Amino acid sequence: MKKTILSNPWIYHNFVHLVTRRRRVIKEILSQEVTASGKERVLDLACGTGDFSPLFVVGSYVGVDLHEGYLRFARRNFGKTFAVMDSRCMGFKDDVFHGSICVGFFHHLTDQKTRLVLEELRRTLKNGGWGVIVELIHPISKYNLLGKLVEKLDQGNFTRYPEQYCSLFSEYFSVEKMYQRQSWPWDVGVFRLRCQKPLK
């Protein structure tokens, strides 16, 4: 992962959400796709500064990230449960979460690391559990020059096309839904997953 000015949590939070439409658009997507009740335990994978934790009630939400600075910001501002963990080897028991959200993480990872994270996510989800992934994709329009610039400034080096993400996700989950959403200047792919495990 390349270190840029966006590694600063305050700059990241305000640049991503005040300069762009990202927060509003992704909140709309999550509100539409997430069906969790207040009793369900939800994992926010690579939660960053915890921007989407207010969508969930206290006690049901757990956010994990490797960036301690981002998590300090999240704890100060949102009052939810946040833990420093590597998404490839999280310290949770098997089958503990009903669902998971993940926003803008996998474009930071190689295919190999993505598979390790997906395998770990599958381990921690209950059978029948759901996942909603919102991921940065290459700009849909060739005229979205600002989107191309933002993609270069971003810390991730592995932005993919929706079909490429879908191919990786389908190795570990059933992909129930996939679509693209323009969210100037970023364009995103949305994937709704279902965890299906063999009966023990």
C-alpha cells in the first residue's frame, strides 16, 4: 500500500466525504442493500474512520481496520466498537456475524490477499450470512477525467472492473446481486453476497 496524504485520518475523512459525493451515495446503497435487524451482529471490514457505523445500533456493530489512526478518529466520533485487526486473520470465533459490510477495501489488495480476506470473512460469517461490498471501479465514462485523477491519488493499486471483483467473490460466496453506480467522481461496483456453508 502506498502512503499518501490521505493516510492522515482527518484529511481522509474530510476529503473523501466533503469534496466528493461518496458518503451520501454509499449510505444510500447500504440503506437499500443491508437488511440487518438491531439484534444481528454486523462486521465492518476495513472500516477506516467508521463513517458508516451510525447506520447500526450500538452493540450490534464491530469495525476492524489495521490503521490505528483511523480507529482513534472513529472511536472519538462514533462511540461504537472498533478493533485493530488484520482482515486476513481476525481474532473472532467461527460463525459469529450475521452479516458484513465492506467499502473500498479490495482495490488495495492483490488477488492473493483478496482471497485470504474472503476466506477469513467466510469463516466468521454464519451459514446464510450476508455481505454487502461497495468497491471502487474504473470510471464508467471515459470523460470522467476527475475520476481517473482521484483513482491515481488513491492509496489502492488494484482497482478492477466489476466482473473481475465478481469472479473473485464468487470463489467464496454466492453473488446474489451486482451493479454499478456512478458517484462523482468515484464510480463504484455493488455486490450482495450470501455465505453458504456445508452442514456439519
